Amino acid sequence: MRGILAALAVAAGSLWAHHSPSAEFEMGKRVAVTGTLTKVDWVNPHIVVLVDAKGADGSVENWKMESNPPAWFRRVGVNRADLAKGLGQMVTVEGNRAKNGSLYMYMNKITFADGTSLELVNGQSPEASQ
């Protein structure tokens, strides 16, 4: 898994070259959501994961998180199975929430129940990348 993390660190620069997520997401504020991973959509233009998390009032919140395109993940050695291993399990997703306050996030990191994680890093915090 360390090899995957290192590969993600090297290749994350292409994320910012593709287009800036700052148009839709609050890149200066990183948030974390913990819940059950319910779906992994390995689709273009960006992969999408769905997480059911408990809201402040105890109700279930259905979060949608997007990330880089599938081709980007394949180039750094990550495939759908690397994310899908967490289906039905508790995960923590860190990222940048949508500016409109909806249950929508740009995924920077996902940590699985077994403690392993995948993280998009480019040597800078998202705050410094604006």
C-alpha cells in the first residue's frame, strides 16, 4: 500500500492540471465523513463513491464523493478493486465539501476499516493549491 501512496503523491500534480476543483468545492476547508461505503462508480469523467453516514440528528445522510478519472488511478496503479474492498464497511473519507453545502465532496483520502488508506497528495495542502 505504501507504493500506491507514493505513486499517488508523484502523480497528483496531473489532478490540478486537469481542471481546478476549486470552482465547485471549498478547497480551503477539509472535512471528514465516516460511514458505510455503499457504492464505487468507476466512471468518467471522475470516479464516484457513495457513503451513508449518520447525521447530527441521527438520520442517514447519503454522501457523494468524486475524485480523479479512472485513467488517472490506473496510471498510478490503483484499480476499482482497491476501493471496492471497502464496500459494506465503515470508511472515513476526507476531502473538500461542495460550496453549496450539499452532501457532495471532492475526495482526497479514504481510510478503510483495516486502517489502510489511499490519499491524493501533491506536496501541498489543498489550501496552498488555490
